[in-house]
Amino acid sequence: MIFAERDFIPVMLGNDINVYSLARAFYEAYKVKSTACGKAKSGPACHSKIIEYQAIDNLDQPPVFIRVLNGLADRFADKKLILLGCGDNYVEQIIRNRAQLRENIIAPYVDANMMDALITKESFYEMCDRYWLEYPKTFLYTRDMGEDFDLPFGFPIILKPSNGINYWAHPFASQKKVYKLDNRQDLLKVIEEIYQAGYEDKLIIQDFIPGDDSYMYAMNSFSGRDKKVRLMALGHVILEEHTPHGLGNAAVIISEHDEELSLKIKDFLENIGYEGFASFDIKYDRRDNRFKILEINLRQGRGSYYVTAAGYNLAEYVTEEYIFNQPRNFKIVRNEILWTAIPLPAAFMVIKDQECRANIKRLIKSRKAVNPLFLKGDRGLQRAKFLYRSHLSHYYKFLRYCR
């Protein structure tokens, strides 16, 4: 593989497919090698030729975080570092500790006040009300309610934490990203488990929008330092993962175009003065034919490489904006691409809808399918072993959780 010397270095935090996808985007755009730091000593970012990876214990703790990042900044003192978090906990650390980082570190994110307003679902939904973004019918649960509450809608319901960062800081055996619950007894049981584990904030209980994985959508965006949106890209989630911790993570995405939804979310982002990457989880409600916003992530989505593969390289958007001061003109992605994080035969084991199956086959035949983890030239024994084991594990996971 050929690498070029640049006056900037991409630095990613994490070790998952999000990290590798961004590093691949930077390599494809600039032939530059990225640096990545995470807590695990395995994963997609390890043993890659396009990434210099470091595993660091307690990286998401402020003293360690600041020491490691400033150490990198000193090591590359003659370069600018584009710092990108690939998990919500790392994004929080970047935003809260940005003032203590070296001047050559560029962190394209909102300030702490806006972050707090957006990552807490209660206040996020209030902002959605203000700017006419629709979301599911919602009930806000506080711990002091105990069992003394009535829901304004029936079962099944969705239960999730209002504060995701605090929630994942208190793990427990049956912990899930979101819960779909069919009765009050199960709801009360899960609420008790969450608070017993140490979670301290409110819970969100929502009307369940009917429909399987194929009713889910992801919208990725990038906003410049002037708070103007440069890019909007909608992805139709054909299949999600179904493991307890992976529930809600996209496994197969086909990029789509919806002008009305794109412009509505663009207006929201510009009205609140947003900066940097964002990704929205969305579900289509067939009962009223409307898109409903579920949440916002203050970073590029885990499956956002579909945007790069469709011809709009995410690395170029952030680099041209913050390194070369040549911001891109606003675009809504229209090109169609198939993104997958799993073997497509495993997807066909689960996907029964004939139209979805036909679309996947059509895009495969047209050579418009991509798994970002498989980059030509980025092999080696250790990486090949990881990819082989990881790829095969998806068959087992779908057989177990999608019977």
C-alpha cells in the first residue's frame, strides 16, 4: 500500500467498524495513515496497514484521555490532528476536555451545553417540538414514580434511557440498547434492573412503531464551522443486528434519497447551530406515513461508510473544511449503494421481503455493494484471522437471535 506524507493526521477514538471506515475514507482520499486509540486489543482497527492503533486502558477517563491526546499532539507537533470520536463516550470526552487539549488538535464538535441538550432525550425531543421534527409518542419516567404511573398509549412499548452515556456506565447482565416490551409486568421488571445497576437519570417510554428492521432509516450529515449543513445522506436500514448489545446497529443499508426529510433535518441542524458530523436514527410509521426521529448521535454513524461509497467521501468533507479552508457546497446524496457489515448470505437467511431481496441482488450484480472492512491490500495474517472469525460469527448470531 502507498502512503503520502500530509500536514495533518486523522486521529480516531475507538476500535470498531466506525473507526476502520473513517480510516479507509482518509486513505482513499489522501493516502494518509490514521492513528487510532481504543481500549480493546482486538477489533477491526487492529492489525491494519492503514491504521496505527494503540490499546490504552481507561482511555475514556479524563486524566488518561488528556494525557494520551496531548502526547500525540506533541509527537506530531508540526502537524494538525483531526480528532474524531467513534463512540458516544469518546465524543463526550472530546467536547468536555477540548479546552485542555493542545492547539494543533482540531475537534469539529458542538459545545458542552448543546451536547447535554442533544444527548438527553428529554431535552432533544423538546428541541424537535420547537423545530417541527416528529418523534414517537413519549412518556417520561422518573424513578420516584415507582409503579404509580399510567401510559397514554398501549403495549407493546419501547423503553430506553434518556441519558445513554450514564446508562452504559452502569452495565448489568441483561442490559440492552433498547427494550421492546409487551406488558406492564415486564416493563416494571426492566425498570428495576436498570436502576438497581446504578443508572441515575430518567427513562423514555415510547409508543412502539410497528414494522421490522426494514422500517428503520439512518440520516448522516456534516455541518461546517459556520453552522451550515454541507451534506445530507439517507440510508434505508434493511437489516439490523439482533444480539442484546448490538440491537439497533445496522447490518445492511441501502442508500436512498428523500428530499423533504433531508431538508427538514437540515433546517433543524441549522436552526440549533450544529457543527460537525451527526447521525439520526429514524423509523417510518406506516400508520400515518410519516418519518419519526428516534435519536441523534453527535458523530458519524457506525454504518456511515455508505456515504463515502456513494461518492461523497466523509473524510474529504471534514478535511477540506478544517485543514484547507475550502468548504464544500451543500449536497443531498442521491447515488444508490449497498453497505453491509455481515456476509450477505447471512442476510438472505433472515430477510424474507422479496422486494428487499431483489434490491440487494440487483446492487450486487451492478457491483454497488461494499463491506468497508475489506480493503484491497489491507491484509496480513492477524487481520485475516480476525475478519474470518468475525464474518463467520454472524451466521451463528442470526441463527440464535432470529429464529
